[in-house]
Amino acid sequence: MKRISFYLLSGVMFFASCTKVDNQKPATINGEAVAIASPLQGRTCGSMEVLQANLAADPGLRKRMDDIENFTSRIMASPDAARLLADGTIEIPVVVNVLYSSAAENISDAQINSQITVLNADFKAMNSDYGNTPTLFQSVLSGNVGVSFVLDKIIRKATTKASWRTDDAMKKSKRGGIDPTNPTTELNLWSCNLSGGILGYAQFPGGSTATDGVVIDNNAFGNTGTVTAPYDKGRTATHEVGHWMNLRHIWGDANCGSDLVNDTPTHNAANFGCPAYPHYSTCTGTPVEMTMNYMDYTDDACMYMFSAGQKTRMQAVFATGGPRAGFRVL
């Protein structure tokens, strides 16, 4: 398994925030501006900046994440110890919180339902482009991850706030947002207009329940309505929910870094757009990079699979004693 200490791993972070390149306000953490690299094309993250800010704000976070990582390692070493049975499915009720200052930001029920449909297709390996996976990676395909997303409710709130930053204000009613609903037993998604070109960000297991969930820009939510290319197929949520289930970026947020999964190739860095296959890494062994993995930064149309190792890692969070064990097996 590709493993590295929490203290050295740049990819182990409390939040991951994915950005779209534009000329909006700079990204912020707890109200402070952070430096986020602007690629020539595609998504990017301020992962380490966010991690450092939250480690400073929450002295217990480091130990909680270390404990979760140790638990995950044990489950991955013995997958049959997971609570998820071979013939079972984890049901994930979803609450969608819509914050809007214009009619366009008040995304429709149809757009919201399209996102639930995409999540179910992607995590069940029923997406139409799953079969595009190159032969080289066919032996490590995840198959059905074993989770089912069910829309529980939609909560809408009009606001005079034109845009939202990565300071979790959208998750707090006292700051004009919407408090999460039952965060230990339901996945909360927030749709809003994110500033700084942010596409979305997720809270990893181990964070406060008061801010648990995933935030998605309203123009990247689902695959119909207000979505805009190249983020118009609902894969921003697939990527961010992957983080919510404890997946790291495939390049480990470092040159030739580790994503803590042993069946994903070592990447030099994030990939953007739609790289031609095969795309070789210059890391040890010069492996072909898995650019079509949901945890890379390619465009929505060019990411369409998880690996078997990522599946086991995601299932571990739902195991008895795991950080998301409150979700039930059907």
C-alpha cells in the first residue's frame, strides 16, 4: 500500500476545494485570503492552505484524522471486517441546501435530481462512460462501491449574499446560511454561488458535525439546468463526495505523492482537461497515469472510474467503529 505519515502527507487535509479558473474574488479560509495556483486550464485546490488553517483552529483535528487513518488501514488490510456486506448497500440520505440571490441560483428540482442520478450511476459503476476505462486498468476497476444516494429533502433559502467563500458560512444559519440536517446520518450538500472560481469543497471524516458535508457551485451541480461546460456532468459532486468518504487526490497533493491506495499509479501532479492516453508519469517506474479517475482534476467528460482500492477505502468509513458508521445497511 502507498502509505506515508500524516505529518508528511500533503494530501491529508480537512477540506479539499476545487476551483474553476475565472476572475472572481480570491479564495479565502476563515476570512483570510489564500494563495491558490491558477492552472492554464481546469480545476485546482488550496488543500494544504486549508489544512493548515483548520489544524491551527482545531488542535484535536490532527489526532482524529490520524486515528481514522489507522482504522482505515486496518479495514483495508482485512476488507471482510467492514460492516458493508457483500450483498448489502449503504443508504445515504441526502439533504440539498440551496442558497440563492437570483432566480438562476435557485436551481430546479430537476437539476437537483440529476445530481442524485449522477452520484448513483458513478458510485454504482453504471455510468455510460465506465466502459471507456483502458484495458490496462480493467483489472483494478472498483465495480459497484455499494452506496445508494436517496434524496431526502430540499431546503431553500433566499439571501442577499451575492457569493460565498470557503469559510463555511453557507453551513451556518447565524451567518446567513443553512445549518446541516442530521449530519451523522445524512449527507448534506450545499448549492450556492462560490467565489474565487471555486467549484466545490468537501469535509473529510474527522471534522466537526456542525460543518460536515459537501459544497458545490450552483453552475456545477448536476448535469442539466444552470451547469456550464466543462463541469456539466455532475462529476464535481462525485469528486467531492469521494473526499467526504476519505479519498485523497490521486497525485497525493505532492510531486509523486501518495493517495494511500495501492492500486492507483503514482502521478507527478494533477491532470487537467482531457489528457491523451497513455499519459506517462516520470515517477519511479514511469507508470501510465490513471487520468480518468474521479480523484484527478480532469474535465467532467474525462473522469469516469474509481479503483478497487479506493472502493475499499470508501467502504471503511462505514464500517462498525468507522467515522460514518451512522449510515445504515439496506
